[in-house]
Amino acid sequence: MRHLGGTIPKMSEDFVNGDDTDQVSIGWARLARGDLQGAESAFRLVDATSAGRPDALTGLAQISLARGDWARAAGLAGMAARASRSESQHAGSHAALGRALLRLGHSEAARAALHVALLHDPLHIQANADLADALIALGRLDEALNLVDAIVVLAQTDVGLRLKRAQILGFMGRHDEAAREFRVIADLRPDDPAAAANLGAGLFVSGDLDAAAEALDQAVRIGSATPETLNNIGLVAMARGDLGRAGHALHDAHQATPADPRIANNYATVLQELGSHAEAERLYRGIAGTKDGLEASRAGFNLGTLMLGSGRWSEGWRFFEQRLALAIPAGSGLPDWRGDSGTGCVLIEAEQGLGDVIQFARFLSAAAARVPVVVRLPETAAGLLDMIPALRAFPPGHIRTADAECVARCSLLSLPAILEAGAPSNAPYLATGPVGTRSPGTEPVVGIVWRGSPRYRFDRRRSLQLAQLAPLLATRGVTWWNLQRDVDVPGLRSVDLTTLKATADAIMACDLVIAVDTAVAHLAGALGRPVWLLNRFGGDWRWYDAPHSDGLAPGGWYRDLVQFQPEQPSPPPGCWEDVILHVGRALRARFGL
């Protein structure tokens, strides 16, 4: 263990006079070298002549910890703690006890033991690190960070502590700070492939994809292509839109560790993106049948999206529900609604992004036909219920947005499974303001959206730069409306987008909407307006059955939506060049320009 205080003097093993103190020192020296068997012999010799000596018991506990025998380690450390008399004995025994209890999952008991250890030796590095782990397990992240910050000041080059700090920052969602900490570690260990790999992983989570790819390549250059590094290379390549490299890296990672369900899930995901649905489904089913709770649920959810995308609705909705195991549980405390009628008011809560809320709002009227509902939506969806004509058929108070006494709850995205819905209707289900009518001889109005939220992991693949649209925006005879929020562009007419209702009114006045995969595409489709979706290669599951531009025949989830997609899994921005030219030709043909 790392120690700044309470260290045991090193003794030469050549000087052995049978004294127990010398044997204890020999045991600790052997343990420091990794000689577990030799250390155990020395400590047991002491225990045979001086039964219950705390430093020997602590040594035996440390050996059990090194061997992964947590229960035995806890027992030995507990005996040592009860027998301890000096400051160093209390510090060592309670530190070992705390670590063993932590490994056994007893976080609060571990915290208490480690607190005692640090009362006797505040500079005990390993005890501080383990206490931080206990606080993390207890959800006390601020305390864990403060603890590590205080001790890092005294051990600025301790890589283990800095890794702990980066981990805590990541748990707190402070990913940029975590990445900076990983950078410090990589600078401390420039020839350590693990440090470069950790930096790459941290940069990936913080969204700096290019720097992440560089760091991960560096890890391979100075070390080897470990399965974990290959996995991260694949994830970064997928986010950057280089699906070919992602497929190769994740294939190699899976081949190296075929029993790792996390890597298998990631490999299946890129196979799904590349269109190898049968192989992806085989992998998903294999993982979903394991006892690995988190990865089994992730595989089940991914399998559900694949099924829904291919029109296998009944089974797909059931697997789709496994996403709930991956989310933070709802805090309402209400039991889950199972779809039964006459049970009292049911709370229906939004989930995921605004596009998902709009897409699944089509199922609200079917739920309200069974029970009174309170619909809890994010502020961005304010006014959505007023745009659903089917809800106007219910009596006042049957559908509310304010809190009320409810007897059960469900997620909005769970309604298809609960209601046992089959294939969704693609008929429009939202309505607002009048449809724009173009007078003869006037230019068609085309609304355009070219980017989504940069917080989305695959945003680089779905969003475009405005400059990429230059060939399309140069089309003569079109009045372009800017449906992209919070940005003014010369040559594009700015319109009111301050509310969902205002955005819907603007869409209704357009003859056509061209959008990347964002909430605007869902809103236009739900309103029944013609929408051309600029969809990344592979794309999201909900667009699998949407018709492609080669036939220009609408369908899928929205009756009047057509998608334009790159034909090859090439990275952006180059993959969009032919798509934009294709859209331009289709636009001129549609309006006779």
C-alpha cells in the first residue's frame, strides 16, 4: 500500500534473531515485493509464538486482500483492530478492515472503519483512496472529491489518487475536468499505454473526439492494442462517423474477449449501424440471455430497437422496455401502471428528448381512453397537448398537466408496450394554425434545420455545417425559412421559434421542411407536413422503415416523410456531398424550378 505516515522500518532478511518484531518486518518486506507465500510464512511464525499480535494479523489480512478473499481479510483485520494499541496498529488494521468491507459491499461500515484509520494516520494514502470509494458508493460525491483534493496536494504525482479524482469528476458529470486530470496523468506517465488509453476514454466522454482518437492511437503505438483500447477506438470511430474503422476495431476487441458482454454489445451496435442486422441480433440475443444485469438490459433494449425498426412490433415493444433498467428510476414512488382500466388517475412522464416526446404523444389518447391521466412534460414541450385533436374528445379534467392524486405511473415511451400497440399509424396526429397556401407564381417556402444538440454522442454524424448546404441554398426560386433556433443566417428568413406552438405554426406555413434528425423532423411529420429527412448512414431505429429518396414515396412513422441518406458508411463531412446534390435535384423537380 502507499503510505506517507506510519511506515514500518525496513529490515534486512539476513538479520534474523527470532525476535517477533524482526519477523513482522520481514513479512512486510516480502509483502511489498509481492511474495505472498513468503510473507504469510513470516506472519504465521509470529502468530504461532505471539498469538493475536495486531501487526501480524494485519499482514495476514493484507495477504487475503491480495488474494481476493474479502471475508477472511475482514475477519483477520477485525481481530487486529480489536488487539491494536499503538497509532500505527490502529491505522493499519482499520485500513485493512475498511478495504475488506468495501469489497464485500458494506459501504457504510467500510466508511466508519476507514474514518478510524485516518484518525490515527491522516496521511495514509490507501485509506484515503478507499474512503473516497466508500463515499462514492454512498453517493456522497462532493465529500469524496474534497477528500481526494486534500490528499493530492500532499502527493501530487500519485497516479492512483489522480485516477480516483478523475473518476469522481466523471461521476459528477464534470467530464472536461476529468479529461484534464487524465491529461496530467498522461504527462506524468508519457510511456504508459494505460495512461494514454485512459486519457482517450476521458476525452471521448468529454466530447473531444479528435483528441480522443489521437490519445488512443498513441496508447497502441507505445503499448499494445488491448481489448479495452480497441473497444474505445471503435466507440470513438463510430461517434466520428468512421463506421468502417469502428467495425474493424470492435470486431478485434470482441474476438480477443468474446465473453465480455460490454464489448459484444458495442460490436453488435456497430453491426446494426452497418446494416448487418442478423449478426447484430444474434449477439444481442446471446447477451440478453446472460445474468449480467446491466449489459443484458442494454442488449435487450438494442434488440428491441432493431425489431421495431424491422416491423416486429409486439416482441420489439417488450424488449424496448428493458431501457428502463438503464435509466435513473422515477422518483414518484407510484407503482407501475399495467394498462388496466378504471384504476384511478395515472401519471404519464416524459422520457428522453423532445423528438421522442412528440413521436410517442400519438399514444396518449389511447391511454386516456382507459384512465384519467396527468401528463408531465418538459418545458420544451409546453403546448403539445393542445395540439392533439384526439384529446379534445375527453371531458374537462380527464387529462391534466398539473399534479394530482395518481394511483400509478408509466413512461410515455412505455405506452405502446402497456397498451399492446401494434404498428403505429402514420397519419398526422397534431394540428395547429392554418396550412400555408402558395399563390400562383410565388416562390415555394422551404424550412431548413441542419444541426441538432452537440450533447448527443453521434451529433457529428447527424449534424451538418451550414457551409455544406451552400449548393442547396443556392437553388433559385425558393424562399428559405430558418427553422434552426438561436442562429440568424443572411439569406434565410428568421421566424418565431420561441415556443413549440410558434415552431409548429412556422412549419404549417412551409411547403416543405428539410431537416436532420431532430425534434423539428418529428414535429413536421406529426403535423402532416412534407418533410425530407437528412439521415446519417445507419441512422436511428425509428427511420429504418421510412422510405428512401429513390422512390420518394412517403411512409414509416410519418405519412409525409422521406429520408435522404449517404449510400456508404463514410465519415462526415464528405459523406453528405452527394446527398446534398441529390436533395437539390429533387427540390427542383418537386417545384418545377
